[in-house]
Amino acid sequence: MRFDPHLDAESGPNIDHLLRANFPTEFEANLVDILRKSRRMCAEHGLWDKGALVGYVGYSPVRIEGMDTKRQIWGLGPMVIDAGHQRQGHGKHFLEESLDYIEVDAVVLLGHVEFYSRQGFRPAIEFGLRYGEDDTRESAFFAMECWKGALEGHSGRVLYEDVFYRE
Ligand SMILES: CC(C)(COP(=O)(O)OP(=O)(O)OC[C@H]1O[C@@H](n2cnc3c(N)ncnc32)[C@H](O)[C@@H]1OP(=O)(O)O)[C@@H](O)C(=O)NCCC(=O)NCCS
């Protein structure tokens, strides 16, 4: 397994294939395609196994509604491990390497509760951060401070790039 912190433009078809094969709808593949083409991805990391892309994680910028902060907060996702490689600890190690690599103040994400709650993420509401206006997705919304106190004084609705809301 090889961690790749610099997925280049040529990795597009590999990423697209991985996302289409492992998410139930095309939403994630289309989302990443738009974010890549509009150069809105902050970072993208890959996991390769014998020339095949088996893991992917992308980060994009988020804002807190009505707040002008100097803190750099990234939204993690989508993240995926290919089905044939899941539940073998690869996701955990990949995420650790990825989070070690990025240099930001905090990370938020909407995702798999059992997985992320074991990787050091806390329910975002504990920091006063919300995903949306309604409560339907709040239990799957997580946050992590990259240094203690990074999210102090930061609360409210987290806003992703517009394309995240086009379902
Ligand atoms: C979520 C995902 C990234 C986890 O990757 P993974 O390589 O399977 O995870 P790991 O093997 O490192 O799991 C670490 C721990 O997380 C938990 N976990 C992972 N997947 C889980 C699942 N499907 N159900 C319950 N717990 C899970 C377990 O505690 C696991 O430890 P264990 O296997 O010893 O019980 C992967 O399953 C995936 O890509 N799923 C499809 C896409 C997706 O849902 N992405 C997340 C939303 S952006």
C-alpha cells in the first residue's frame, strides 16, 4: 500500500471509478469532478495497491455562517476505501496519514458514524457547529481540532462549497 499525498490531474479517471464503484449514487463522483475541475479542492490524497487506486480522500474549504475567521477549516470528504479492501484497517491508517499530512486548524465532515467516531472526531455539535438548518444529518456531522482550542469561539452553521447542496 502506498500513501500518495499528491494526486495529479491524470488520476481523475481512477478517482472517478473508485467513487462510482463504492457509493450507491453518482453524487460523490460528480461532486469530486466539479470540485477538481473548478480547482476548489484544498488537498487530495490517494492509497495505491499494485497500481490500483484503492483509497481516496478529498478536502475542500468550509466557512462558518456569518463569521469572519482566520482559522483554516477544511471539510473532509468524500473518503472511500475500495470494497475489497474494507474492514482491514486500511481506512484507519489512510485517514491517520492524511490528517498528519495536512496543515489546518480544524476538520469537519459528514460521514460514517462508527468509523469516524473511532478516529478522534467528536460530534460537531459539541463545538457548537451544525451542518444545516434541520436536524436530520447532525448525528453524522463530526469535527476535529488539529490543536486544542482551535474551534473555541467558533460556532454556527458550517457552509460547504455550493456544489455539496446540489443533490
Ligand atoms: C467508511 C470507510 C472509509 C472505512 O474504511 P475501512 O478501511 O473499511 O475501515 P477500517 O477497516 O480501517 O475500520 C476501522 C474501524 O472503523 C469501524 N468501522 C469501519 N467500517 C465500519 C462499518 N461498515 N460498520 C461499523 N464499523 C465500521 C470499525 O470499528 C473498524 O474497526 P474493526 O474493523 O476492527 O471493527 C469504508 O468502509 C468506505 O469507504 N465505505 C464506503 C464509502 C463511505 O461510506 N465513506 C464515508 C463517507 S465520506
